[in-house]
Amino acid sequence: MLLQAKDIHKSFGESRILKGVDLSLDEGKVLVMIGPSGSGKTTLLRSLNLLELPEQGTLEINGIHADFGKRLSKKEVREIRIQSAMVFQAHNLFPHKTVLENVIEGPVIVQKVLKNQAIDEARKILDDVGLFDYQNQYPFQLSGGQQQRVGIARAVALKPKLLLFDEPTSALDPELVADVLKVMRDLAANGWTMVIVTHELKFAQEVADEVVFIDQGVILEKGNPDQLFQHPKHERTRRFLSRILQRV
Amino acid sequence: MAPFVLGEITIDWPLAFHSFWPILQGGLIYTIPLAIISFIFGLALAMLMALLRLSKVNVAQGAARVYISIIRGTPLLVQLAIIFYGLPDLGIEVSPFVGAVVALSMNVGGYAAETIRASILSVPQGQWEAGYTLGMNDAQVMCRIILPQAARVSVPPLSNTFISLVKDTSLASTITVTELFRRAQEITATSYDFLLLYSEAALVYWIFCFILSMIQGHIENRLDRYVARH
């Protein structure tokens, strides 16, 4: 088991966002999290690399263990955080760095990879996401879809055990979504372990090994995509799916 | 009928010519070095104060608040007087130039602290998160991700601070630093041509500030290379 989260609780002030969530994932598998807005799915994803610090529960990634009942030191936080890499909805690229500089920043500065080696690897990754020719551009010179693919390249360059995606296509124009999803499909096919929050059900159906439906801070239902999409057990799951599908 | 005469303006050209160099020289060897050295120390102090204000430690925040409040709430002229004429009572004596550097640096430290704090806060939270997810620690995110972006935002207001500082150095004349303005004063002591000499001093300050504005524009252009031009 590469990822194991148990009994995760998280509140923001008075409102309880996560009310005891369990999650687990084997290496090389793809987990898709769906659910209405405000359900807690993004908070859960962000809890997996400690951008949110849960108040209760345990998390284990790649054998590194964290118990949220105790106060974690910065070193412990960092130790578990570097097991995964995050692709943000708003990409959060560094605007003052070129595409190539964005991608090598983590390897060179954090992982102390030699710069030349990091550049070679970054160019290869940029080639994989179709942006080799854009390596010396600044993020503002790219389209939204290209920016998001740089975001993916930046995450992949860290060679993490786990890739996290927070609604990577939600902020994009519809015609740019396909390029980003293609890159993610390639990653899944290459054996990356991924946790994805998305509303792209067709994509989820194709790449997910497991889908969880999160509602009101709990995992209401989980299963393989066929089970969950074709034969949802809960009324709320059914209603959510029909609303999403009507939108298309 | 005789014309109504407001006043006769006669320019003493030889005096204008001979006084220009000493005034400019006062600017080059005192005003500008004083401004540059004070700005560098002042920025370092401002950075420290901004970080204290942003820290989560109450005592540190409070200390920075008090410092900024005192500097902004008292005249620079009085601060200079305390340092140069007051501190010797405590046995602390400094040369006029050093006294001016200390007072001006402390002043810049107080004013620029809020500028730097605001420009750090202007960088979106997502930039911190992106840095953290790469595995960076606080210092790495601050130095490599946040400050370069904050620098771009802070160039216009900090340029204002620097240009004000160049002009504020004239107050150092009160503690006997023979900078630009004091040179002009010294010449008026024998020539009594106040309008001419103080106008000359004003002209030299204006030339300095004009050049600085051009440098500011150049720096802004350089730092803007990674943002879309509208």
C-alpha cells in the first residue's frame, strides 16, 4: 500500500470539512475523487501533502508515517510532503522563471541534482508534455492549457511516489482541456500513482482504478468506475452524477 | 511714464559659474554617497522590520510596530539632532557623516518596512504553496519565489523613498556635513546672493533626482520582462 490515510478530520473554524475519511491506494494505481463543491474533496487532497494540516487521523505515504494527533515538526511535515507532488487548479507556476527554470527549480534547489543533469531531464519531460519548444518562454506567454502542462512537468520532475491533481482542468477553456487530459492519461499508462480531483467523468471512467464519491466530509461510496458510475448505490451519488452529466 | 518695476533681476554670471562646481562637488562626495549608504543599510533594516512584522511571534511583531511608529512619528531633523547632539551626553560620539548615515538609515528602515511588508503580502498564497510542494523550506520559498516577485512590486514605492532620501540628506547640513546644501550656504555667507545660490542647489538636486527617475524606469522595465504588457 503506497498511500494510507485513516480517520482524517479537518475543520476550518466552526465548520467541519472532513469527518473521518479513510483512503488507500496501491502503487501504480489511479484514484479519482468526485463530489459536489464544498464536499471536502480538495481539502482531502491538500491534506495528503499537508498543505492542510488535519487535526486528527494518520497518514502514511511510501512508508513515511504521520500522526496528526501530535504536533508535527517542520522536518516531519517536509518528509511526508516530498513523497508527493501537487498540480494546482490555478497551476501556480513561478511567473518570474522561464518554463525550464520552473521545472528544474525543485530538483536543483531541493533535491540538489546537478544543474546540467536536471536540465537534460526537464527537457525530456517537457518533450513528453509537448512543450519542448517553449522551454525558454515565461508562463505569461503560454495558453492556460500549456501552463497547466508545465505545472504537470514541474511535478513530474520531482520524481515523487505520488502525483496529486487538484481539478487540473477546471480553470481551462474547454478546447484546452483535451491536451491536459492526454498528458495525464500518458502518466497513468506509464505507471504513475495518481490521486485526481476532477469533474471530468469520461476521463475518470477511462483512467481510474478506483473512484470515491465524497459528500459532506465523508466518503459516501467507492468502487471501480463501472460500479460507481453505472450502478451507484446511494441516491446522493445518483443525483450528483446526473447533474454533472446534464451539464455536458 | 516709467515702467512699473517689480524688482531688478541681474544674474551674477561669474559667481554662478564659480559656485557651481563646489556645490556639485558637495553633492557628489557627500549627498550621493550619504544617500546610497543610508539606503543600503536602511533597506536591510526595513527588511528585518518587515519580517518581524510578518512573523507569528507577538513580541517580534510588537517591537517592529513600536520602531516603525517612532520613526514615522518624529521629524527626521529631531532624530538627527538626538543622534549627533544628544548621544554625546551618553558618551556616544560619532562623526557628522556617520551620524547622518545612522539617522537616515533608521529613517528609511521605518518607512520602507511597510512597503516591503506590503509587497511580500501582494504575492499570491499559491506561490508559497507551490514552493512548499517542491519541498522547499520557508527561507527557500522566501528568497527564491516570493522576494523576486515582491521586488517588482516594490520598485516604484522604494524609488520614491530613495528620491526623498536624496533630498532629505540636505538636513545633514544641520549637523555640519558639508554636503550640497551646506556648500551653497557657505558661499552665501560671503556673497549674500541667496536667490542665485539656493536656486543652483535646487537645480543640482533636481538633476540628481531626474537621473534617478530614469534609472528607476530602467529597473522597472527589466523586472517587467516576465509579466504581460497591457
